[in-house]
Amino acid sequence: MKRILCSPYEDIADLDEALARYKTHALNVMDEIDDWSCSYFAQSNQTNRLGHSIRQHCMKPECSMADKEKIYKAMKELIQLGFDRASDILLDIAIQESLPNSVCGKFKGKSFQEMMNYGWFKNLIDTDYSGDIHPDRNTPNYKQESYNFRKQLYASTTLYHYISTYHSPLLDEIAHYRIFLKKDLRIATLRASQYMRSGKHKEAFKILSLFHIDMTQTTVSRGEREAALLLAELYEFGLGAAPNLAQALSLYNYCYERFTMEAGYKAGRVCEKMGDYGKAMEWYRKVLDWKVLSPTSWERNYREEEEAKSLLPYRLEISYRNLKKRMNPEGHDKISITVNCSGWFSLCLKVLMNASVTIAWDNRHNANREVIKWKVNGWNQLEHQYSKSGKHEIEIDSDEENVITGIEIETAFSITKMNLEACRGLEYLHCTNQWASINPKGLCCLKYLNIRNTKTKRLNIRDMHQLVALDISENPSLRLVTEKYLPLRYLAMDGWTDLSKKTQLEENVRLNMGKMVPIIDIKRMETIHPTVFYYLRSSNWTEVRKAILEDDENGAHDKEYLRRLYKMYKILCAKTPKHCPYPNGYLESLEECLYICRWKREKDGRLIEYEDCEEETYIWNYSWSITLGTPLKDAANRQLFMMYPSRTNAYFAAMSLLAMTENKDEMENYGLSDDPLSIYWGNNQAK
């Protein structure tokens, strides 16, 4: 479709000519009301713009009463012809003339009852409002129902705009009429929120209590959700009504189940007030799991929302973490380091915002202890100067679990021993050119491990399913304990002599679309993820089948369907993957759906993730080999401090397998199905 360019608003020089043009445009639009061509949209757009110009002209101080009467008469004629938009122009003029210090006009100073004598005004004000849920296409007389719905919604939206934007006695009377006589929940919610902001809680409760909220309905309008949320807040804090935490919790739960994310946080807050800490933590964690609250999500960083909503992720995290500390006061991260040096010793820690870290620079003498509160998420350099040479015991403790996510030792040949067993949330470990033997066993969350030129003799990297970067250079006698399949995408191993293991690691890197490099940049690892191919080949069919059946709530996957999936699984595991065609592209897994995203580093250093316009079509348009070679990331916001059980490789393998059945061409090439979804949908219909 050709892009339609809007003409700008114009200054009216000849009012008669402008009104004639507007009437012509209006009649043309009415003639093509059922036409969805470019011509219709162009004419409709021109009509709206010219109408706005006429309306602006009417409100100018230099506009004479004779010209105003011409505009009133022209609009009235168009209303009689059935052109509803002319009513909007008159309504706008009437609202503007009701405001303080407005210019004189036909409607200035008229009361609500006087305005109701105008047919066009009464017609707008009396328009019923039944909610913003569009009628179902299977509804009898759908066309008429759809027209009535659009008319009702437009009228309510128009009045909502004026009441939320301007203040005048006329608008107050309109709001009162719409709330108490027409039962317009949308405007009722607006007025209640205005009362709550001004401290008139009794008035807000009086309005909201007029409307019954059916807790059993599944599909509800936006107005119903907002009304329930406001009413729950009044019950929670005892504003305008007696406190009722149980009722507040019920209403918050109702809103959350109907996709109001903020309600989940407030439900957790109520549970905390009721003393049910376990349920409160469950609520906090459930809401934090939403993708839009991920630190790198576009929605969290750029969505234009109210200020309160933009602060929601931080409030959630703080509430959850404070509750976690209250329930588990003994839980904390702990790192023990023995250093042998004099002068300055330096290291970097990566810690979550608002976490406190206590560092004892010489624990043996219980001296030189400091407490540091992290102001932002990220790395921070810590230094200490030792006046005497010899051994010093450094103890690092956090005030909660899984908040220390990275450690980098900067002072070379200073560490003789390091214990990381009580720091299970580590993702980044950089310890090079040291006398110590590094043992990362149990650190299953590691993404980056660099032990270049250390005294490590045995390195166990089993069960590290997120380890995408490994540097074991200059460790000639190192014995590596590993699995057959690894997620490695960056590998440095110059000077390492185990030839058989070298071959295995190189093969893993090649199949994971990775690189052999001399050094690895720790700052880049935040954007690196394992590939779809790794998840498939590191899982056996029994595990994958179990994950598929666990996700099959409707029982649609019968034996025949699973047989074809097994055949598909074997084909995919035998293929050679290819590179993702998008720079900085990766897939996100949302249950059975995979969609392509890209990441971008902003000027201020923030990493932001963007969904690509192709979304699911990436799976349809590209071969299985390309999908297999694309990095895969969990779409859920599962950060380490939330202490979720980690998803298995088999889960991601199963979700990828189900999503890839949507590639019709590939399914047909291997004779798996004429229609990739025919079995699935056929089973559902049969049931």
C-alpha cells in the first residue's frame, strides 16, 4: 500500500470556501464508507485535518459571531445528513467555550441542561457504553453490532479525552451524567482516579462501588480492570472504606489473571501485610518472571508509561529481595581469597544494585573491614594497600544470596588460594596469571571462565550448560573433565597440550558457530548464548519427549505425532548448522514459540533487546540449518537472585523442536507432513 501523507493544518482565509470544501470531503467519505482503499483513507484524513482547522479558526478571538454562526449551521446540516464527525467539532467548540477565559460564542455560559436541548449534544451524551471488547465475528448481525460498538467506544473515548484534559462545570456535569445515569465505567474509573489523586477517597469509593465486578468472567474490558485495581487499592489501605485485605487480594488476583502485571506486585504486597511470606514471595517471583521486566528489555527501558509503572521493576526487585533476606537471614554469597603480596591489591566485582558487600581485607587480624552498597548493577573496582608483605586472608560476604555475579582478579601473581563454593550465582570468573589452583566445581551458572596461566591441574566443567566462553591458555598440564557436548562459542587454549581434548573442544566450537580466539573480551559475554543445535544434541530423546508431554496440557500429542517428532529430532541432530543471517541476532523461546530478536548497545552503555519485525516468520522462511545455528535465549526474566530452578537443556530442545514443525517446506522435504500442523489441529478437533 502506498503511504498516505497528511496535509498540515491550515489557516482559514476564506471561511465560506473552507466550509464548502469540508462539506464536499464529508459527502465523499460517506459515499466510500465501506471502501478500504487508499482513496478512502486519503479523503478521510483530509476531512479530519480540515475539520480541525475550522474548529481552530472558530476559537480565535478575531473570529466574528457571524462566522461562528456559519460554522454552527454547516455542522448542523452535515449532522442531519448523517455525518457524525460534525458532532465532534460542535462538541469541541462547546467544551472550549465552557472553559474559563474562553472567547464568546453560541455555547458560552450554557448549562448542561441547556446543552441537552441540542439534538447532536444529547445524542453524544446519551450514547450507551458497553465496554471496549469488540463483538465476536460469529455474533448474529455482526456488521450492525460492530458499527454500534465503534460508535459507543468512540463517543466514550471522546468524552474521556475532554474530561481528562480540561476542567469546567459543564464537563463536571457531563461526567456525573455519564457515571450515574449511563453507567459509563470508563469515565467512572477516570473520575475515581482523579479523586484519589486529590485525596477525595470517599468520593472515589462511592463511584466505584456503583459497579459490580464479576470475578468469574474471563474476558473483561480495560475499564473493568482499572476499576478493580483502584477499588483494591482503597480496600488495601482503608481509604474511603474499612480496610479489607482479603477483598483487596481477591481483586488484585482478578486483575493479574487478566494481564495487569502491576496487580501481581500489589497482591504480593498484600500477602506480606497478611503475614503470608511464602505466598508473597511466590507473587513477586511470578511477576518478575515476565519478559518485559528483564533489565535489557525494550519495554522496560523505553516504553512510554506512567512514572509509577516505569519504577515497577525496581520496586518488585527490592520487595522480593527484602523478603528473601527476612525469610533466609543466613543466606549470603561468600568468597575466600588468600593473597601473598605487599602494596596494592586490586579486584573487580559484579554485583546487583542495592546489594551490600562486606570485605575484610585481612580477616586473620579482624581489621580493615568495609561495607560497600552497590548503587547500580555492574562492575566496580575494589582496592587495598597492604603495608606488610606476607599472607592475607580476604573474606567477601554479601547480605543476600546470588547477588555477586562476577569476579575479576587484577593484581597478577598475588593469589595462592581461592574458594568460591559459597557463591553459586557467579556468571563471570576471570582469574589469570596467578599461583592459585582454580576450582569452579558447582558453579553451574558460569558463562565466562578464564584461568589463563594458573596452577590449575584439574578443571571440571560438567553441568555448565551456559558456559559460552573458556580460556585455558598457558596451562600445559591441565586435565579437563568435561562432557561430550558443550555450549562453547569462544575458546582460547594456546599452550595447552591435551591433543585429544583439543580436537573435541574445537569440534564443539565449530558446531556452535563459535570462534577460536587468542583472548576473550569479558564485556561481550552478556550477549552470547548457546545455540539451538547445542540444546538438541546435548539432550536425549527420552528427556525431550518428557518435556514435550509435560507441556501438552490438551493431550494433543498422540503416538503418531511423537513418532514424527522423534524422526525430526534425529534428522536435526545429524545436520550441520549454519550461521544466523542477522548480525547480533538471536532467538527467544516463549514456550512453543521462537522469535528472532537483536541486541544493541546504547550510547550510555545499556544493552537493549529489540524484537525483529520478522518474528515467527524467521522459523518459516529459513532452513532448519540456519535455525540450528542461531543462539537461543530464554524469554522469561529469570535472574539468578530470583532462585528459580534452572530450565533443562531438554526443555529448550523440546520447545525448539515444536516451533520448527512450523517450517512447512522443511517438513515436506523430509516427508514428515503435508501440513506441519495438521496432526496437532486434527487431534484437537477430534477431542
